[in-house]
Amino acid sequence: MGREGGSQGQIFVLFVVLAITFICCTRHEDRAKTEAAASSANRSGNNQPCVNLNQATSEELKSLPGIGEVIAKRIIDYRGRNGRFRRAEEIIIIQGFSEKKYRAIADLICVE
């Protein structure tokens, strides 16, 4: 019985390790699929070209909902001081720009 109990214990541990590995891999794949879908939707979700934060003029920026003259100028000034945006989410750094405002225009902006 001692020997059988050891085998069963090893099988149980192996089963638990495999289950945990499967769960972790599945979560990673789901996260990767979600990020890929969001990225694709961000670029092509509405048949309109996105406004590239790294190249947009003041007029192009002001065409976005919630962005007026002041915020557009701050975005352009930020680019001049700090260089290119690496991700569209970085726009939240701009003074007067909130996460809520970002979510409202997330599908309309991109960085290239």
C-alpha cells in the first residue's frame, strides 16, 4: 500500500501541475487574442483612417471629440519636447486629458 500511495500521490501532483499549466496558457492566449482584436479594431474598426498622434496637425487633432485648440496645442508641444508617442494611451499624460476622454477617442487615434 505504501508504494501504491506514492504512485497515486505522484500522479495527483502531475495532474495538478498539468492543470495549472493549462489554465495559465489558456489565460495567456485569451489575453493575446483580446489585445490583437483591440489593436485591429483600433486601426480599422470604423473604415476611417485613425489620427496619428505623432504626425497630426492641430486641425486634425481638433477634429477629434473633446479636443479643442488648447489640448491640440499641448499634444503638439509635448511631441516637440518629448518626441514620438510610443502608444496611443500615452495621450493621457497631456494636461487636461483624462482617461475618460481617451476612452471616447481610443478607436479614432493611433501611433505609427
